[in-house]
Amino acid sequence: MKRKIALITGATSGIGEATTWRLAENGYDVIITGRRNERLKDVKEKLQKAGTRVLALCFDVRVEFEVKSAIENLPDDWRKIDVLVNNAGLAAGLSTLQEGDTGDWNRMIDTNVKGLLYMTRYVSPLMIKQEKGHIINIGSIAGKEVYPNGNVYCATKHAVDALTKGMRIDMLKHNIKVTQVCPGAVETEFSIVRFHGDEERAAKVYDGFDNLLADDIADCILFAVSRPAHVNINDMIVMPTAQATASLFYKK
């Protein structure tokens, strides 16, 4: 029986890496993408040692011609992509709009919105050709509500929410599933990136409660892609037990 193929963006750490392993463990060949070539090679080697067939592609989802080139030049035996996980994303900065860093804004918009769009634009025609596929978009609780100083990050994740709904409509007649997974607080490199490498400040975000782990979200993705052909999970909001809203936590 032919193994399915999953393409995961941002596969070198966090949710992307955890999802890659979870899908590989459950019968998928994987295409892993990322900007950090050494990390990409390391993940590839570990997966191959575990017996998984892997294709590693180093490119930046923010750059359309790099995305276009990577997908258009896929080897023939890697073109029948069954699952696309649009995971690459980030938060940069935490400040009021009037004090915001426009460089941070552009980085978030280019990665979280444009990157997802570019990947979907060039992968979805391959799925349409085979009349099946599943697109998973990693959203956020920040795409459902807005929290103090989250302005632009929340806006980008609200965009993911809207785009997922739009994709669901556009892909309906092509038999392609579309799912959004929206995590609450997950301890990955997320806060380290948001605070520009300040690990001490990042660690404080998760003090006093049991946060989600990347593996928890990988489990949700596996659940969505393993449903029967007639079942589509449109949307999942996944929170730590100790988190009720984007900004309300019970910390001990």
C-alpha cells in the first residue's frame, strides 16, 4: 500500500517538528521545510534513522518565488501531496499599536498570512489534480479574540481564521478537506521569538500552570487527518485546562 505524503512548513522545531514525527509514525512520508538548513538536516537524519522517507526543502515561505520554485520542482514521486500543514508562523513583539515596531509587523504579516497563502496557492493545484487532499492551517486562540498588546499578531491569526473559511468554500467542489487548529498557550520557541531571544522573559509566560506541549497539537492534527473520508473537522480550539481565554489563566 502506497504511503501518504505530508508537507509540513516550519518543521525544524515546535509544533511543526512534533507534527512531522507524529505523521511519520503513522504511515506518512514527509516533506519538511524550514529556513534553518542545519536544523532541517538534523531533523531529516533523525527521521531517516527511524525509517521514514523524507524530502527536506530549505526555503523561506515569505518569499513567493522560493515557494513557487520549491513546489514546481518537486520530484515526480513527491508531487502527490495528501496533507499540507501550514504551520510556519510567529509572534514578534508585544506592545501597543502606537509603539509598535513596523519591522515586527511586516515579519508577522509576511510569515503568518502571506506565507500560508503562497504555500496554499502552489500546493493546492496538485491536490485539485488528484481530487483529494487535506489542508491544515495552524491558527491560534489569538485568531478568535484580541488581547492587550497583541494587535497585529491577533490580526494575522484572525486572517488565518478567515482564510481557512474561504479555503473550505473554494476547495469544496474539489473534495479537499480544510481544517484549522487553534492552540492556546503552547510552550515552544514561540515566546523566545516574540521577545527577540529573551529566554528569561519567555519562560515567565508559562510560570504557574501546565501549558500545552507541541505533541498535544500534533495529536490534534493526527486526529483531523485520520477521520473517514466523509468527515471534515472544520475548526479546533485547544487550550490548557488552566487557560479560559487568550488572556485569562489560573496560575498557582
